[in-house]
Amino acid sequence: QINYSRRINRPNFFQLIPFYDYSDPQNPSVGNAALKPEFTNSFELSYNNIYKKGANFLMSAYFKYSTDLITRFQYKALNGSTPETSDSVVFNTYANANNSITYGLELTNRITLMKIWDMTLNVNLYNSKINGNNLGEGFTSQKLSWFAKMNNTFKIAKGLNIQLSGDYQAKTVLPASSASVSGSNGGGRGGGFGGGFIGTAQGYIFPRYGVDAAIQKTFTWKSGNSLSLTLGMSDIFRTEKYRGYAQSIYFTQTSERRRDPQVLRLNINYRFGKFDVSLFKRSNNNQDQINDTDLMNNGQ
């Protein structure tokens, strides 16, 4: 499969808000109301091999070019926290870098190891370069990195499943959620000043890892109705945190922040009724039959 896409990533509220935050006097922050959205052109070449029943191997080579990349940025200005303060301080904010180039190879394997155990393993090896020369001299960062994720589903009994997943992001200038075409780690976690995985042209992001768990019980009746209860907890070992290294002409800085703490969720999903395929069939038009079947699948 060959795929091309063009996507837009607009700045969020925290990145745009122009008010200063002095809650940490040594690391004041402010948004940038002049931020532009970033556009990304992605090219992907994929090969999928179903090598046995219930198992497949997917290999994808990709190339991404982004313009106006939203990146973390530090600058020096007067400290305006109090009227009598005239000292200068380094502010943390966001800015649009000229562009970024990312290319890599993503491998995904799904297999049934045992009758009760399904496992999906994803590995992403990539190289990212951020060109921020428009922000000043030396605002260019590049690093070879990798990302891995494993998802395990255990079928304990009829209608009872347990899911255990974990992921690891190596040292990088751009997280896999932004670097890869598929966004392997779920699109990142946040992006405000409390943390979040976003690219940086003034340093790098330290390695991180996390483990999530969930248990699901499904009740099904002869009528076709079903009820699913899912209890899940994110970051069960409380390891998910943002650690970054920033280097500027003013000083070097290592920061550690936690934006998304452990969260316990209970989801209730109730489905009722049966989907009547015959409603979408046309007896005298084969093409309509194909289109209607696709519609049915997408609806489910």
C-alpha cells in the first residue's frame, strides 16, 4: 500500500494563551498568540503479510515533512511579576520552527501465542531533524531514536478479558506520536506547560516508559443486546512524566514535570438491536451491494 496525506495540527489553548505564569519564579511561562498551525506532508509505503490464521506482520517505511513546526522555545526578557522588578528572566514558551524532517521504519506484529493470549508488538525506528534557524543561530536539533509498544490481551473466561500494555520512548527531539505516520504512542499526552510530549529545537527529551492495565466483562443476551463494563488504570507504576533538557545561549536546564497522573476509569457500554444487512442490499445492482456492505462495516 502506498499512502500520501496532508494534515494540519493547530496550537492548543495553553500554547496560545498570552498570560504569564509566575507560579514557578525560576521558570515563568507564557503562551504565544501568534503561533501558526503546522502542516505535515506524509508519505508511507506499507507491506502487510498475513502469515497464518490470526497473525499478521506489517512493515511501513515513511517520510514526513512539516512546516511551521510547533516547538518549545526559551527567550530572555524583563521579569514583570512585580512592578519593582527590573531583572531579566528566561521565559518558556512555544514558537514555529521553519520545518522538520522525519523518516523511519515501523514494524508491527500481531499473533495469537495461546488460545487465551493475543499479543501485538510495535517497534518504530526513526530519525528526526528540527530546523529552527528562523528562531536564531543554532536552533537546529537532530537525533536518531526509537519507540516500542506491547499490547497483551488475555481471555480469562467467556466474556472476561484482561489487557496489559506498555510503551517505551527513547531519547528524542520529537516523540513518536509526532514523528511516525500512525502516531504509535497515542498522540502524546498533553502539550501545555504542565508537561506533555512535544518536539524541542533547544535540546532533547529524556527516555520515558509507562504501563496501562484494564479488565473488561461483557454480558450478552439472546436478543442481541450486550453490556460491557471496562475498568482501566493508566500509568499503573506512576512512571509517565516529561523530562526535558534545554540548552540556550543563557543557560542549560533540566526539567521534570508530570501532567497526566494515574487515572482510574470505569466505562459502561450498552448495545441493543441487530443490524439488518438486507436493508442495504439491492437485488439488481452488484455495485450497490458492495457499497452498502462497506457502509455497514464502517458503521460498526
